[in-house]
Amino acid sequence: MLEQAFNQVYTKFKLHFYRAVFGRFQKREASLTTVETFCMEIIAALGQPTVNEFSRFVGISAPNAAYKINNLIQKGYVRKEQSESDKREYHLVVTQKYIDYYNINYRYLGKVMARLQRRFSPEDLAKLEEMLTIISEELMPEIPLPKQS
């Protein structure tokens, strides 16, 4: 039962995002392919990875990763920023264009969060936050994310 409920929530977030992305295709606003959308989600989630970090994470060769990233740079969704500590290294930084594109998902997340706050007590919300933090930090060690500030 818990697995099914968790899967339904996860699926609804994905479907909401996909529907919004396809809506942009209908209006000719979307310029990212499906694979590029996944690449951008990964880059954003990894928090300014290097090309090598990105390629290792997705399990593709560095040249293949560089090709995908160059396409994203040409489309204006990501830029390379030279590392302060190692001048040979460049970090991938999402641009405002991508943030605007991806805000579809964050607006919906905000709407769901507001509904949660109206529906549940502060104690229940604190427990949910604690449980989600444990799931993310302890029970999903295969997918490390950068610390949120």
C-alpha cells in the first residue's frame, strides 16, 4: 500500500511536468528534445557539475557528454564557468532560460506544498519533512545530491 501511494505521488509529479512540456511543444515554445530535458534535469540536480562528473553520472563517454552539453550551450540552457580552484576545469551552470523553462515543475510543487500546509498540522508536516530527509539522505545513498543552502 505504501509503495503504491508513493509511486502515485511520484508519477503525478512526472506526468504534470511532461504534460506542461508537451503543451510548450504545441505552442512551439519548447526547444529541448526529451534527452536534452533529462540532461538538463541531471545538470540542475547535480548542482554545477563538471563535464566529467556529468558523463560519469549518466554513464556515457566524455566526448558524448561534451556533444550533448555543447548542444545545450548553443540553445542557451547551460553555460560553462571556469573553476576558481582549478583553471583547467569548467562547471556546467544552468541559465535563466532553463530556470524559466523548468519553473513549470516548481510552480506545481509550490501549489502542492500550499495544499499540504492547509491540510496537515505543523507536527505532521515536520514528521513528513523528517521522513523525506531520511529517505533522501540515508535510504538513497546511490544518488548523492549537493547540499542545499
